[in-house]
Amino acid sequence: MLKSKKVLSLLLVVMMIFSLAACSKNEANAPISGNENSNEDSNKEDNQNAVYPFKFTDDSGKEIVLDKSPEKIASGSPAITEIIYAVKGEDKLVGVTDYCNYPEAAMKKEKIGDYNGPNVEKLIELSVDLYIADHVADDVRKQLEDAKVTVVILAAKNYNDVYNKVELVGKMLDKAAETESTLIEMKAREAYVLKAIKDAKSKKVFHEVWHDPLMTSGPGSFIDEMIKMLGCENIASDAASAYAEFSVETLIERNPEIYITANDGMKTVEDIKARTGYDQIDAIKNDKIYFLDPDIISRPGPRIVEGLEILAEAIYSEIFNSR
């Protein structure tokens, strides 16, 4: 983790508390930013107490009405689970997916489904009144709604939208103060990283998603966005999609200075160096190969800021190793 981060982040937090205190909050799906101009007349009450009925539109385009604070909630994705814990709503969380692995306490919750969808019978058995997921099949949604389970779809579209989702979940769970604290900390950590690298030289970066066939993070991916936030060039920014196949020939031709991949246990530095043609790549020749936790750098939850931190540490090791 970033050296000296705790001290500097604390200073930033104190500063941001005073600056954000004067800023009113936007609508539930408006961007959250410590750098936005204040609008003192907009929805000040949202940061004090949730007002029920609470109305908003989820990411499926459906208008949601919560008549009261939910009593039992279930999460349909690891990112949603992390957000619920970040806003201190875990006391209401009664079910998670098989893949919800953080924080550790989440792994002890009842399992209510996987990436294919929820177990409707289990949700009903647990008396869940709010199910939050990043996707759900139409027929499953109808079954749940017929059983009086409110279904909310939240899927962050980009890095900044993660802040919006954290804020919205906090409002749904009537956790305004806890949510505000989480958002301030996230913005302070982000600000520390961006300030540390603001004068740094741009570098060419490649992120390997998979090796056979070679796949990468292209436009629309969180990795692509964070690389650009750090002032660098994602050499696959013109790939066909957010997660696309990428030719080894193009990789060699564009010659990245930094090579990022997942610490998934499926490959080693030696494996990567032994690949045909890789000895021509500067990142390989200069031992600039970094294995990062894929859950942290690409999961659209509150730890996305930690993802920005560790990505910055890899790209700009010369800056952060000296701190």
C-alpha cells in the first residue's frame, strides 16, 4: 500500500470535510466529486436522513419506490456486497452470491445465487425485502416482485459512477452519515494518488486479461479509464471492445513500457518472458511486469480507489518507492 498514505490522507480528509460540508448533494445518480461546484439548494436533506417513500430510477430504467428502510437485503454481485459493507449496512445483509469474497465476513453470509442469477426460493425463505444486483433476468425479476421483493439493478458505467452507486445504496439503507464518511475517504485517497503523479512522464501500458488467446482491457473498461486517469496511454485503447482479443504482433509493435496482468496463479514472470516475441518488448526487457489483484483493480465497488493506488504504484514505482 502507498507509503505515507495514512498521514497525508488524514490531512486530505480533514480538508475535504470542510469543503464538502458546504456542498449540497446531487440527485441519486449524479456524479459525486469533491471538485464539483456547490449547489446549496439541491436536496440537502438527502445527506441528513432518508425520506420515505424514497424514489429513484435504477440502471434498468425502472422507477423504484422504497416505502421504508429495508429490513432484510440480499446482494447479487461482489461489488454490491462490498458497497453494502462500506456504508455499514451489513447488519441488514442476509444473503450474498457464491462469489462474494470480500470482506471476509461476507463469506459467512447465506448463499443465495451466483452469476447466473439468484435462487428465488432461497430469497423468499429468508424474507428478503430488497434484492440489489447488477443484472437479473426479466422472468426472475417478475417472480421476485410477485413475492413482494423489491429488485434494484445497479451497474456502474465507469469509475466515477462507482461513487454514485455507493451514495445511492447508502440512501436506500438510510446510512447517510456512514456513506458520507466512505465517500470522503475514497476521494481523499484518489486525490493523493493523482497529486503524486501529476508531473510524471506518461508511459505506455498494456493490461493482459487472458493469455491464450491474448486478451486485453480496451475502451469502456475500468482499467482503460484508470490508466488514462494516471496520465498514461493504454496501448489497447482502440481495441474492438472493453475486453477484446489483441494480436501479439500489435503488442510487440506498440511496445509497452509497463505490463500488467492478474495474480491468478496461472502464470509466472518466467512464463511471460518465454512467450514468442516478448523479448522485444521494453516492459519485458526491463522487468516491468506486475501481477495485480483483479478483484481490486476491476471490481466496481469502493475498493476501485485501492485499484487506482496499486495501478499507480506499478506504473510509477520510482515515485512511490521513494515515499
